[in-house]
Amino acid sequence: MIPLKKPTVLVTGANGQLGQDLRWISKQMEDVEFLFTTRQTMDVTNASEVRTILSKWQPDYVINCAAYTAVDKAETEISQAFRINRDAVMLLGEECSLIDAKLIHISTDYVYDSISGTPIDESAACQPRSIYGQSKLAGEEMLRLSQTKWMVLRVSWLYSSYGNNFVKTMLRLGEQKDQLTIVSDQKGAPTYARHLARDILLLIVKDIKQEITWGVVYNYCNSGETNWADFAQEIFDQSGHSCDIKTTTTADYGAPAPRPLWSVMDTSAISQSLHINTSPWKDALAECLQDMR
């Protein structure tokens, strides 16, 4: 009897926060074969490289974690942001359609610009003000034009035990400083990358067992809401740091790129459609800090 081929998952941007958490969880999935690519092994903006590797490996699924995420630099590095966040997504969509691969693409809460004060669902108007947000929305639009089966996950305030992120920055600064000034008028929900990685692989398993619906955008974040100052305070409280926090406004902080003041996303769609429910953000933070010990 010829053995059945294992489903194959190709991950781009495998050295990033989410990519590294996907690596960690993939070790528990013996029935799925993984190929992790980085900028050095497959430049997602290089059509020849993308076509060669996808043609060779014939993955069943592609998880696109590659992205230009330098929000402030994007305001001046406009062409680079669009090259990675829009053009590369269009290329991946085209190449996935040729080999019948399904594409899971990671997007962002920055595509929204809501001041409603109520959780934002996926039907809300997208009017990103930053170049980063505009480039990520343009990538989503490229997928809609592609012939492949795709899914977009819009994620907010991503952090991990890997890479550079707000949690690790606060832990480092909390050891070095007695006081920090942090913005308190931006509200959203943090997302632990390991939970996101786990649930992405869970939805792939669901699709392998019985095909799920594709061509859909979902919000994804841990449940609840906070602001950056209160998030920092919770990090210090849970980790035992005694750094004092002084609050400021987004306007007074004066970052080059505009940030959404309201990024609390409604995740009921992914819960109802795929039965994926996220943990409260404080519990997820506790798990991350435990994982880092």
C-alpha cells in the first residue's frame, strides 16, 4: 500500500515572532510536514524564488508571516512597505493558485480607523491612516483578486517570548529605569503569538479533516481590552518589577506614524465559524511570562 502524503505547510517569515512560535508548536504535529522559510531562503518579493520553492515543495498550505512591520519607518520607506505588504502578497496569491495551495495571511488592526467605542467587527469600514496600515490593507485587496483559497487574520498588539516586542521591551526597561512614560489613550487587546500560532494550526487541522470556508477575513486577538500604559503595568505586576508609569497621550508622544486610538476587535466571527475562542489577555500574558522563565 502506498503511504498517504503528509499535508505540507510552508511558513514565510519564519524568524519573526509568529514564525518562531509556529516552529515551536509544529514539533508537536508529527502528521504534518513543515517547511520554514526566511528572507535568506525565500525572499517573498522575488518572483523566481517564490515560484521555484513553491513548485518544488507543492505545499498544501502557506502561512504568510512575512511583513514589513516598522510602523514609523514606513512613513518614509513607502515603496519598501508596499513591496512587502502588498506586492509580495499578490505574488504569493498567484503562485498558490497555480499549485492549489491555501493561503493564510496575517494582517493587522491598523487597517481600521474606528472611534466607535464598541468592538470592531470585520464588516467595519477600513480607512487606515498610516502607510503601514494602508500597505497591509492593499495586501488584503490583492488576495481578494487572486484565484487561490485564502484567509486573512487581522491581529492586534502581537507579542511573544521571541523577537522584539512591547512585553520584552517593558521587561528590559523595567530593570533599567524607575519610571517610564507610556501612552494611555490607545485602546486595544494584546495577542500572544503562541496562541495565534496554535489556533492557525488548529484551523489547518480542521480543514484537513473537513474543508472549512475560505475567502474570509477574521479578527483575532486575546479577549478583553486595555491600553498601553495599563498593559505595561500588568507586565510589571506579573513579573515583579516596581517601575512607576507616567501616562501621556498619543498626540503628546508624537510618533511619526498615526496609531489607531480604538483597536478593540470583535472576535465572535472566528469563534462562531471555526469554534476558535481566545483566552483573556491577562491569562495569555501570564502564560508568556511563564514560557520565558
